Amino acid sequence: MATTNGSDRGRLRGIARRAMTEAGLEPDFSNAAQGEAAAITAPARDPGLRDERALLWFSIDNDDSRDLDQLSVAEALPQGAVRVRLAIADVDGLVRKGSAIDGHAKANTTSVYTPAQIFPMLPEKLSTDLTSLNPDEDRQAVVIAFEVGPDGAIGSPEVYQALVRNHAKLAYPSVAAWLEGKGPLPEPAKLPGIDAQLRLQDGAAQTLRARRHEQGALDLDTIEAKAEFAGDELQALHDRRQDRAEELIEDLMVAGNGVTARFLASKKFPSLRRVVREPARWARIVELAREYGEALPADPDAPALERFLVERRKADLVRFPDLSLSIIKLLGSGEYTVERAGQAPEGHFGLAVRDYTHSTAPNRRFPDLITQRLLKAALAGGRPPYSDEEMEALAAHCTEQEDAAKKVERRVRKAAAALMLAKREGDTFNGIVTGASEKGTWVRIFDPPAEGKVVRGESGMDVGERVRVRLVDTDPERGYIDFAKA
């Protein structure tokens, strides 16, 4: 077991920085990038943009988020339709292609979020200020607008640039509590009209979600462990599940990303698509469903899988996240691909959508910044800012670096869990198998929420199986938690 010198936060910060370097990610900005950031003193401001600052835009994000990428506003239309507008931060207005700041963003391709330290894709002067859609600040944005019909169909799409203003910064937990009747209206939402906006947008999101689930979008519910510190000392790990406000934003963003992808296709522009193909381990998903007394088709079938998931959520809400995690592992990871004009889209199996790109978080993800540049070039009637060869290379690079970032985040979460478990060697825990391959077998225990490798007795274990394990060793420095079958 590793030594315990230094504060928990300090140790985890050191682990995170080493993990970044080992994964081929850059933990720090170059002197050139810092110099460019220092020279930027004001938000981007292009002349002649639509002035939509008077619309009741607001943001919903995590409590501690400072890099605000999107705002939303909606309008009720006749016959039950709703027009939704999404304002996406115009990051390209300050981060020019080929600049040193762009070079750092291109190298990492994403912000990396660890319990002890965030490694932002862009300098914080930009991502949390000058390119962030901060409250009570005028900012230019790329707006994605569309109508949501009573049946969830999306129509009347429009993409344009505008000047916007965030009138209220809201947070997921308090908005979710209010929407579910479990808490008061959040203080920032008491601005006249915000409560009606929340209801309208939530209704549109629920309609969009219902239609996607009818088409086979998977009803998954995962748990993420969040570290809680008292000063610099790690106090606890808490389960964090997606709430209704997060679903609201997710549903609107999925719709907006579809509009973006189709807009680029209509302009004969290439696009960087986010693809999740049919699962290679479908046979194991069928076997897992059979263990619950349900029969799935022999070939991948998203609607059938969704019906099974809906029934399991109803039958056992408490354990449903464990089943969700198993299904996610068996579905496999997504990747970025390039779609050219006239090419049939490969689609996203888990979301049950054919047209899907990443466009709504350009402060945090490089693929979204690439897409924003494509959109602005298409709106201007110009040529794509990236060649076909560049797009292909970027798709492969973004996939690789996003996977690397996830590994860093997972390693530091494991390091935090190992710190929490260091004094409990020999204890036994209930868990679920989350991975089983030639590389090893992994189990997630429920309390505290933590994942580790089964180093003894793993033979015969498979994804989704409930097991009891004994903690045999921890190594926070390497993010190792070792179990033996109890």
C-alpha cells in the first residue's frame, strides 16, 4: 500500500497530473497559449448579428459549473407545438483555428474532470469568462432553433448567429426538485417568466424523450461517484444519479445536435458524427435479459432492449443503475466518424437517432468547436475550414483522446475510492460485475461506490452478475482496488 503523506487533495492532484501525462494529455497550457489568452481582453463581438438579448434565455448546469456552453428559451405555438432555441457559446469567435490555444484544445480534445482538479480544454480566462455564457453578460452565440410537435417530431429547423444574454444561472438539483414538486422555485428562477419557461421546456423535453424511446432510445440510469472534501481531506463518496433537470437539457441537446447534423448535410458540408454501432456483445445482453425472465431477439434490436429496460426500471428501481451499467459496458464505446455529403449516417444505437453530432459544448469538447467552425462557414457561404484528410485525422484523434480522458477520470476516481477504502482491507462487500475479458474481471461495490479488479476467484464471472467480494489490497497511487471472491 502506498504511503499517506500529504493531504488527500494534494495526493489526488499529483496522481491526476501524472495520469494526464501518461495518457498523452497535456496538463498545462504552453507559454504561447497563455500569452494569447493574456492578450484577449473582451468577448467576441461581430457586427450585424440578430439581437436576441431580450429573450428570456437562461442556463441550467451543475452547481459548480463556470464554463457555461448553452442557454435555452422556448415559445408556445398553436396546436400544442413548442419552438425551442438553443444558444451555443461562440468559442470560435476568440479561439482561432491554428492558434496556440487551439493547439492545446486540439491536443487534449476535451476538458478532463477529476475529483481534485479540473484540466480545462481552454484557458479559464476564456472558458469561464469571455467565451462562457455567464449571467447578465452580453455574448454572441450560434443559435439552433426547431419546433417540437405534440408527437415529438422536430420541424422548422434554423441555424443562425445572434447576440444573447443569460438572465438566470440555474443548477440541476434545485431545478429538478422544483419540477418534481420536492423543493421551492430556485431563487434565480424567480425572475418573472422563468418558472413558465421551465415548465414549457420540460414539457417539450419530455415529448422529445417519449418519441425517442418509442423508436428505441435506451432508458439507462447510471450512478457516478462524487468525492466530498472537507478542506483538503476526502470525507466521503456519494452516488450521483441523473435528475430530471439533466434529462431536460440532455433531450434538448440531442434534438439540437440532430438539427446541426442535418443542417450541415443540407449545405453539402462534411460533419463529425458521434456514432455508437450495434453492440458486438449482443449475445451477452440476450443472456442477461434471460436471467430476468425476459426474451430478446437474437439480433440487435434497440426497441426490444428498451422495452426490457422499461420493465426492469419499474420492477426494481433501486438496482436499475447496476443493470444500466452492465448494458452500457456491453454496448461498447462510441467513436467519432466523418460523414460526407450524400453518405448514409451510421447513427447512434443508444439514442436511437440517425443524425447525431457534438455541437453544444465548445468550451469543453474540441469536436464541438470543429462543428461550430463548420456551421459558421456554412452560414457565411464559404468552404469547410477543414480538408477531408484533416477531418478523418481529427475524428480518429478525438476518439483516442476522449477515451484517454475517460481513463484519467476513471483512474483518479479509483484513486479517491482507494483512499476511502484503505482502512477496510479484509471487509466484504456486495457488488456487480462490470467487466469481464482477457484483461481481467472488474466489480463495482455499492457502499462506498467503487470499482476494482477481482484478482482471486474471478473464473466464470460475467458482466451483470451479482457477487460478494472481499477487499484484499488498495494502491491509491495507481488507482488499484483489488478484490477476491468471498
